[in-house]
Amino acid sequence: MNKQGVLTVVSGFSGAGKGCVMKALLKKYNYELSISATTRAPRTGEEHGREYFFLTREEFQGMINNSELIEWAEYVGNYYGTPKKYVENQLNAGKDVILEIEIQGALKVKNQFPDALLIFITPPTGEELKSRLIRRGTESIDKIKQRLQRAADEVIHMEEYDYIVLNETDKLEECVETVHNIIQNEHYKASNNYNFIIKMKDELKAFKEGDI
Amino acid sequence: MNKQGVLTVVSGFSGAGKGCVMKALLKKYNYELSISATTRAPRTGEEHGREYFFLTREEFQGMINNSELIEWAEYVGNYYGTPKKYVENQLNAGKDVILEIEIQGALKVKNQFPDALLIFITPPTGEELKSRLIRRGTESIDKIKQRLQRAADEVIHMEEYDYIVLNETDKLEECVETVHNIIQNEHYKASNNYNFIIKMKDELKAFKEGDI
């Protein structure tokens, strides 16, 4: 079947446990996590081309001007973005690429790659999202309120995703398997197998026209 | 997630081994196979409501007139069709229903149930389809030619299916698992989970408006 890689975008509410799902998924299966470009300074131990592509503002601005980024945003004075070339190279090499980005970015990716698969990972209830944020115990009530308000703004776009996967408490493995299955099934979509369809049409047409 | 059953239509070239796949799938997993209506006489051992709903021509004609069939066709002097009510009852009871019907019928189902999942099961090559028909050893060369010509007519509609699954030699189990995964993933589609999305929107909106 199709040899082209599948481009998957995974999003979810901040604090909902999406990070744990992605970590477990990448540990168990062979996916290519897209590397973002940024203008922020590398932290100790971070390497260019591993955690990020570290660029100057001029370099980043040049990529914006040349449409070399699938999506980008400015956050606390620094640029962050997804280099198009890196993603395309991985897909053409037959690798399934995952982008873990927030919702506005995800919708921009879908715009440029209509075949991209958009998966939204969510806790089963709003109450559960709140509980997880509180249980982490690392943030003030004000910060938690901010995150919940952001979730309320983001949920409006949930229906623009292709699939919604629940990340239920103590069911991490189930969530990881579901995400993996959804991605792998993309390889069987008719729209991803036009070459195979054309081949079958040619072969069967030959039987019709000639002897068998 | 969504409690509504998924309606799946499985088609494939005659003689390609689709029957084996369906048999193994239904043995291993809990799917509801839709029962067709027909005007042909029951054969020994066949029961009304098990193999078929056996109807008179008048009864069948009445169902056509009252739009009670999802699709129907006349074949060698007898009517065959899929009763709408039976399928809808099963779906509303949360059961995943499978229709095993030929291609023209499948496209009519998609017309009436746009959310129906269409899966096409195919051998990996035209040559392999020919070999399987010959290996069965039950039919004349003329009959085999007819089947291949029909396949050549049918392959034109392959791209109208949602998924294409290869039924490769000695890989029956793999094919069955793929079909099962594709059907189960439908339950995670955003378009099948509007109730969940509405619930999350309401819950998160409440956080935004009130205290947490």
C-alpha cells in the first residue's frame, strides 16, 4: 500500500496529559517527531537539530518571507515555527511525522496539507481537566484559571479535528494504542492509495481487452 | 465516546476471498451482519430472519414503494435488498452493523447514510485475482473471464470507497485485524462525537464564566 508517510498533528488542552501520551507513543513506535525552529537561546544540553533548530531573528524572518514555515507564532518575544522542508523530506522518505502543536497552528497545517490527520487528545470531562491541573500542584490558582479559560477558547475548534481521543485516568496505554491505530489506518485510505488504484485499473483493463 | 453503532459496507471483487475475511471477522468480533430481504425461495436449512427475510414479490414491491429499502436490485428474476428499519434499529441500539454488498449497492448506501464507512477488500494484484479464481477450480474459463471482466468494470469505483484493504495470500489474520481497527476507529471521529463536543464546550464555558 502507500509508501508516503502520514502527517499527523496532535493537539490538546494544556495540562491534560498530552505530553505523557506523546512520550509513550514515541517510545513504543517508530514515529518522526517534527523539530521546530525557534529564535530563543538554547538551554544547557539542548542541541541544534535535536530539540530545536536554533535560528537568529534574521534567519527566522527570512524563512517567514520565503514561505518556508508551515506555521509560526511569536510567544514571549521569541519566534517558534515548523519548517516545511524538514516535514516534507520525512514524508517523502515514507516516515510518519507527528507535529505536537497548539490549535491555531494545527488548523494552519490542515490548510497547507489537506491530507494531514488532526487528532485532539482530551480528558473525559472539564472537571477532570481542572482536577489534573490542581493535582500537579505546580501552579497558582490564577495560573490554573488562565489555563481553563484558554481551554474554553480552544474547545470551540475541537470539531475541526478529524479524531477525538480520550485520555482517561489510568488508561494511558489504551490512549496510546488508539492514537497509533488511527495513524496507521491512514495508510489504507483510498485517497492515500491512488497509485495502487491506477495500477489495479490498468491490470484489470488488460484482462478485459486481451486474453487471460 | 459515541454510543451510536457504525454502519460499515464491505465490498470486493468476486472470488477475491472477501467471504473468508468476513467469516473470520464475525467469528472473532461482535458485529451485526445485516440480513437482506429476498423474493427467492428459502433453501433447505435456511430460516426467515436468519439467512434472509423471505418475502413475496408483492411484499418486496411494497417495501420498494414505501422507501423501506436502503438499496435493492433484481438478479436472475429475484429481488434482493437491504431493509432500512433493521439496520437503523441495530445502529440505534449501539451495534456496529456490517453490510456485505456489491459495489453499486454500496454507493447507494453511502448516498442515504453519508456517515457509512465503505471498505474495499482486494487482492494485491490483478494477476493474483486471476490465480485465485483459477485455483478454486470450480468454474469454466468462460465463467472466470466473466468475473475478471466484471472486476474491470467494478475497479472504476474503487476510489469512491473510504478505505482499501489488501487481502494478501496467507495473511488473512492481518486483513481481519485491519478491517476491525478501521471500523473501531470510526467511534473516535469528531463527526461521530458531536454530543461529547457539546458537553465539553458547556463544561469549559462554565469555568470561564464562573469561579473554578
